[in-house]
Amino acid sequence: MGKTIMYVLVSLVICLTYFTLVDHFLMDSQGLDYWYLFRK
């Protein structure tokens, strides 16, 4: 059971990191910023 939880946590971290990197490149290339929605 513990291994399953760890696997899910690691997958979540990887997904969040990947999403943040993609968002960063989009923001640089097109002026889009996903986090701008939360700053307002």
C-alpha cells in the first residue's frame, strides 16, 4: 500500500513540474501565463 501512495505522489510532482515548465515556455513565447488567472 505504501508503495502505491509513493508512486502517486511522485507522479503528481512530475506532472506539476512538467505543467509549470510548459506554462513557462508558453508564457515566454506567446505572452500567456496560466498563473495570471490566480493573481487577479
